[in-house]
Amino acid sequence: MIIRKATQDEYELSHRLYKRAFPRMERRPWFLFHRNPKTITLYSLLDENKYVGFMIVLEIKDTIYLDYFAIVEDGRGKGYGSKALKLLKEQYKNKTILLELESTKEIAADNYDERVARKKFYKRNGFIDSKLSLIVFGQKVDIMYLGEDIDLKGYIQIFQYAYGKLVTRMMNPKPYL
């Protein structure tokens, strides 16, 4: 398996997968991923030259934020996700890697079991629960990391740098317990 910057064709495949894999309320406008090419990278995940998924990564100084990560539907459960995270960790071995996922504190959520399984997946791959839990775009999310934990100020700085102040204000990140 390899991870590389997406080609134009892979960019289109990733856009279609993005729409299928993430509910509308969790998706940022796709054009934002063009906004800052020095900071925002779309990676394709390939297995023997076959497209199996993508990662959208924000890179700010010593911090990597895994903003979106998806594996094609028929590739799930085949180890691609763990292999992709291993490659990402190797590529950014001296940097902190952060991600957010739907909160597992929302026990009444319709997809609670899926949320718990997703969190277990990241824990199996070495990620640690952050002390920071947030409400972002009105949704409760948990933050996980490899390396150093982050605080609210650091979280906001990542998004301001990558997407700008307006988008960050629209996200309206606030801590919750």
C-alpha cells in the first residue's frame, strides 16, 4: 500500500467518496481543500495501483490534523485503514497527529455502536483520548492524538491557519464535558 498526493483523477474519486462517506452536516465545502495548498494536502491511498481511499491532512508547524479519512466501501475491514495510518505516522514521525471523531459520550446517538467501533480502531492504532472534547458546527466531537495533546487555542489556530478566520468562526468550536 502507498500514500501519495492525489492525481486529478484520484481527486475526483476522493470527492465522490467524501460525499458518500460523510454526512452532509460533517462535510466542509470541497473547495476549501484548495484554499491553502502549502497547508492542506489530499492524499490518495493505493493498493497495487488500485484506489482504496483518501486522507485530507492539515500541516501546521509540528502538528498534523487528519481532517478527513475514508476507505472505499468494498475495502473496509481489509486492513487498509490501519495500513494507511501506519504510513501517515511514518511520513510524519516527528510530528503530533490529531483527529476528531463523533463523540462516544452521546450514548443515545443512533450510530453509537459505530462511534465506539471507530474510537476502538484509532486506539488500536495508537491514538490517545485528548482532554479536549468540543462542539464543532453544533456537533459533539472527541479529539484523539499521537504525540502531544492540544488545547482549544491550538485547535482554533490550526483551522484559522488552514481555512481562515471566517470558516473557523462558522465552526464555532467550544469545549464540552
